[in-house]
Amino acid sequence: MARWKALPEELDPQVREFASQLRRLVDRSGLSLAAVADRTGYSKTSWERYLGGRLLAPKGAIVALAEVTGTNPIHLTTMWELAERAWSRAEMRHDLTMEQIRISQARAALGEFGPPPGGGGPQSPPQRTAEPLPTAPRPPGMGVPVAEPGAGRGVPPQGPDRGVPPQGPDRGQGGGPGTGGRRGLMMVVAGVVGVLLVIAAVVLLTDLGGGGDGKAVAQPTPTPSTSAPSLPAGVKCARDSCTGQDPEVMGCGGAFAKTVSSAKVGTTLVQVRYSQTCQAAWARIQQAAPGDQVRISAGTTAGGSGTVDADKDAYTKMLAVEGPASAKACATLVSGKKGCTVPQ
């Protein structure tokens, strides 16, 4: 296992075991990564990510590897399903952690403004308290004590010796604070009625407004949904959202892709890979020399390019296309030769 680098420490045990099993299969087969890539249809760069624990291999790649190495695909698929669940749980934990970090940052930012002046909302004045005030017992025969202005406001009288309640058409029976309570209630009701009248006027004016031909203003019709249909498990984009994305990372390669056109430039093979599921295409170059380049285009729309390194193969990012016939891959070799695929 000296050919492999150590797996990341933060990998889930299920994912770690699965990646180790894939490494053992490749070792037992005696194939190089370039040979595995050529026979499975997945690039060498992708297999380096799968076997290095940096990316979970899609199910299509696992089935293809099982066929290449003569392994029972059922057992390997079972291990993949366990690893896929563990990978999803890890992604969910990561998303929750990032969400908590964002919430904490938002709270910290809001806390910079400090509490409102005065240490909070307005305090009720002491004389407005609804708690009954204690009264000292008075000897029989004494009159009602003179109250300080504003004192005892809103406090119900205590006992029969509190004196005659103030007279008035709006006082509550028994000396209760009728005037203030009823007046406050009437103000609240008046305010609510006023708000309702304003809302009714706005609605009426809105309905009567609009075009000068007297027609009512047409309500905006809901835009037909243009969201992509539900995608298969592991596929993360469709059409325009795939442009500029890695086909292997977004799950558009493997079983969801096929070669729709190819060309030979010297001994170098140039291909257009197309995914009907993702409605996107990308270019791939194989049996190339370091420095050779490949690019993808669709009509007058130019896509990304890829440069070959020591792996002798490369592929571009995806480009959304109308169909497989509209995509073209072109190669420029370090030797000066150039060539493009012809749509089939």
C-alpha cells in the first residue's frame, strides 16, 4: 500500500473502510490508475479523488470497477450504500455547524448596537401601579383624608370608609376608575376602526386604479415552474447550473454520460462526453502528452479548457448544450497539431 497516501483523519469510519476496500481491489487487479480510468470511463483525476477519500465515488464508478476487477458488484454496492449514508450524515453535520456559525455571527453583529437607550422599554410610573395601596386604620368618625394630587390613581377604594365615590356620568359603579378605563378602551377601538378604514380605502383605490380603459388591474399570473425535474441520487445540477462545474463532482459522469463524438489528432484521442440527465457536455483528451490542451464549445458559445499533466489525460468543465450534436471538442497539441470532433 506504499503507493497510496494516508486517508484524511476526519473521514467517517464507514467511508474510510470503503476507500480502503477500493484500494485493495485496484492493487489486486495490478492495473494502474490510468488503466482503471480508461476501462471504467472515469478520469484518472476522479479516481485519485475517490481512492484518496476526498470524494465519494458515484455508484456507476463502483459498478464499473467491479466489472473491471472481476468483483461481485452486489457486495461492493452494499458497502457503497453504507458509505454513502455516512457521507450524507457528515455533510449534514457540516451544514448544521456552518448554520450555527452564521447564526452566532449574526447575533454578535446585532449585539454590537447594544441595548436601547434607557436600558429597555419605558417603565410604568409608580403611580400607575395596579397594586392596592395599604391604608392605615383610622378611628371611627374621622373624615376621608385629603389625597395628594395624582396619588392612588387607578386604585379601587378600600372599605366603606373611603368616602363617597366621585360623581359623574362616566364613573364606574362603586367608585372604580371608570373614566380612564372606558376612555382607553374607546381610544383603542377608534384606532382599530381607523386602521380598518385605511386598509379598505387602499384596497378600493387599488381595484379602481389601473388602466384608463376602466378594466381592473390584472393580477400577476404565476410564472410556470422552470425548475428542473427531480434528479437521480448523486446528480447535483441540470442544464445552466452545470456550466462551469466539474462533471465528476456534480455526478454527471459515469453511468449518466456517454461519448457522442470523437476524433484522432495524431495518436491523441479527443472526445465529447454528454450527459442527457444533466443536459450538459464536456471535452476529454486521452493518450496525450503533458501540455496538450482540449476545450469544449457549442456553436458560438465557448466553454472551458483542460490541460494534460503527467496523467496523459484531462477533461474540461461542463457546458450546458441543447443536445449532443451541438457540442464540439477541439485539441491543441504541444507538437502544433490541432483537430476537432465532428458531431454525429
